[in-house]
Amino acid sequence: LVAVISPSRRSWLTHVEMPATSFGEGALFKASADGYLFVTARHVVDGPAWNASKAGSGALIAMASGTWGTADVVARHKSLDLALLWVPREKGSGTFVQPVAKAGPSEGENVFVIGHPEGLRFTLSTGIISRLHDNTIQMSAPVSPGNSGGPVFDDRGNLLGIVTSMVDKNGDPNAENL
């Protein structure tokens, strides 16, 4: 249910779409006979200046097999670091809808994050919700570059949120797991 996602770029030599040097991840939100809808952080597909730059139109996506496919960015939130990706389905008809937590999360609740920190693909980390503020969940689960766009689950497998940022240790060397 977790994918590797990279902005697409064209090779200057072959003009073939290929992954960029940076990548993040996304979570399968819904599958139907028509295709797959993934949710990710907007900066994963648009780059670090996502809220100031003109957005690109596509991304590349790979599941655990490592085979890259093309995804269309079908929605970008205006102010939150969120985007939706669509991958058309070539065959099959299974359906899936990611359960989303009905009640809001609470401080002290266990959380689980699946990601690709520093290129270590499909890594699980755990922690607790440390603080809730507006649309932000502060958690103690370790995240690193490569976790962006990944799901934050509760202990029942419900989606609570999407990893969008961490405190940069270069800016604050005392920041641990923020």
C-alpha cells in the first residue's frame, strides 16, 4: 500500500521519462476497476518550493517490485503540502479503500510510519502523537528525507496523516524526532 514516488523528468539524450534524483513516497488511498488513487506530500512531486513554484504535471511511481510507472497529479491542495496521484489500471478489478480514522487522533496515541528514509525502502518506524495543533500532528516516530508523503497509521491501520516535514537538524542541532 506504500509506493516510491519521484517527480518525472525527461532524459536530455533519449527524451524518456525517468525518476528524478530525489524521491518520497505515497500511500494507496483507493483502488477501483479504473485505476489507483495515491496521496502524497505535494513537495514530493513539485519540489521543495512547492508553494511558490509552478507545479509539474506528472510523477513516476513504483511499488515493491521496483518497476516505474507514470502517474498523473490530479489534485494539489492550495495551502497544505498534499497532492493526489492517479494511475490508470491496465487489468484486474479488485477494489480497496484505505480506512481513515473516524475520530481525530489523540495525544499519546501510538503511530506507525512506513517510508524510505535515506533510501532504505519500506522501513517501519513507530512513536506516539506528541502534540496536535490545527492541521499538524507532531509525533515522536523518526522520519528522514525519503519519508515525505508517506502514511501515518494508528494501531488499527487507519490513516491519520501524511508525513510532510521534519525539523532540520542543520537549523536546530538539538531537534530530535520532530
